[in-house]
Amino acid sequence: MSRKLTNIQWRITRFTLGVSLLAALPALTLLVVYVKLDVMKVLTEQWFDIPVILIVLAMIVLPGIVSGFAFGNGLKQRLEELVEATLRYEKGQFAHRVPALGDDEIGLAGDRLNEMAQRVEKQVASLQRLSTEKAEMQDQLKKSVILEERQRLARELHDAVSQQLFAISMMSSAVQENLTYTEENKIHQQITMIEKMAGHAQKEMRALLLHLRPATLEGKGLREGLEELLQEFQAKQPIDIRAEITEIPPLSKGVEDHLFRIVQEGLSNVLRHSQATSVTVRVGAIDSQVFLRMIDNGVGFEMNAQKTSSYGMQMMQERAHEIGGVLDLISAPGKGTQLSLKVPIIEKVPALEPEGEQER
């Protein structure tokens, strides 16, 4: 792209040079005709041992070259600002703004790009708010279902199993008391063992009931959750997982949930499809963006093959789009796979206004 912009600069320079020469030619012709200058004398005349014709041509050419180069350079720089902005927006950096580029069409294009970026930024913020609300609703629903099920299990265990264990303990005690001393000592030992086992089971049941009764678990941040997820995979799978998780700024609940699920889905795909022996997971933040990169040394696949859509990409793409992220996948047969995700960090963006209010 830089080469094309440079061509624009030199094209303008050549254009102004050509205009200068075309304008100078009739002027010189008129000068020779009306002033009746001797053409041969003009061609042979010298100033400071330099032919006059060369001096005249230099005086004609240099202003054209300088003016064309200066104008083309200014145009090139302004176009480069537009190209830089479009590349940043393509990468999801919607917080970038094009500087003032003047009052002409290029300046108008820059203003329109800024307006577009601002609106996309608001839409991304809206998507993230919606995903946060959705995640919170799902979290509350999940907690409610878990709480209800735990309470049901606790009631049934307390009312049925715990009471039966208590009854077994009482009956074994009563049987042991009613046995005479003349009976076999082995029966006493067996009943004593039954009583002890029932008492131990009761203690275990009480501990289980105490464990079931808590309604909620303490929430975790994205970094802590990812570290625990990677440790769990490392413990259960014969794959070397290398984690490089740097400091992550506070994110909305929806963004954290989607990032966590994308990592989870990515690891699942690695375990099921890649045949990899190692995978590296890098997560951090830079330039107002959260980045995720997963690299494995597996068998890879052909990017143009239709199987690509079955490699878990569809679910991850949907999650990335819901939070305004840009997700890319690079792979080749025998070269492993690299997954890259960038999500803009929206600190605080005003809510979208209705179209009617904006027009007024």
C-alpha cells in the first residue's frame, strides 16, 4: 500500500512537470515570434559558461518539480492517514480517530471514518453489554437450578438415607444389648462393627449435607479461571500446556465469559483433532485490546478445505462477534495451528441514541 501512495506522489510531480513544459512552449514561441529573437543566437548564447537554453529550461522545470513534489507529498501523507485508520479498524481498534485532514473531500472522508468508528464502537459496547446481561442471566439461572437441586438432594438425603442410617445404628445397639453373654462372641464383634460403620456413615452424611448446602461459589477473575482451566487440562491430558497469562484489566462479565469459553473450546479442539504434544496459550492486553493466542504443534489442516468449519471455528467465531472481537486462524498440513483473537476494551461509551434524535 505504501508503494501505491508513493506512485501517487510521483505521478503528480510528473503531471506538474508536463504542465510546466506545455505552458512554457507556447510562451517561448510567442517570445521568439514577436520579439524576433535569433533562435540560433539563443541556442548558442551562454551565461557563466552554461547554455542559456538550459538555464531557461531549468527555470521552467524546477518550479514544476518542486510544486508537484510538495503537493503530492501532502496528498500522500493525508491518504496514508486514511489507510492507517482503515487498517486499525480492520484489526478492531475502533478507539482510533483520524486527525483533521482539511476541508476538501479527503478531510470529509476522514470525518466520515471517525463517525463510522464512533458508531461501531458504540455498537461493540452495546454487544458487550448484551453479552454481559446474557451471561449474568445464565449465571443466575444456573445458580438457581444448582441451589434448587442441592436443596432437594439435601432434603432427600436427610429425610431418607440419614434417618435410615440412624435407625440401623439404633437397632444394632438394641440387638447387642439383648444378646446374652453365653452366645458366641463373634456375633458381638459383627454387630459392633455394623454399629461403627453406621456411625461413620452418619458422620460422612453430615459432612456431605454441609457441603451441599452452600448456595453460591465465590467468583473468579478471568486470569485465575484460565489458570485453573489450564491446570485441569494439564492434569488430565498427556499434552504439555504452556501458559503465558499477563495482567488483564477489568473486563465486563460477558467478555470474560466468552473469552473463557473460547479458550475452553480451543483446548477441546486441540485435544480432539490436532494430535499435538504441546500447546502454548498467551493471554494479555495491549493497545486497548485483549489478545488471545493459542499455538499447537499438531498435524494442522488445509485452510481451504471444507473441514475447517468443523474444527470448532463456528462457535468461537460467534462468541468473538458477540463481543466485537476479530478471530483469525492460521494452519497448514504438518505445521500446526495458530488461533488469534483481539477484543477491544471499551471502558465507557455512551448508549446509542435513537435515529430520530440524532437527526434533530
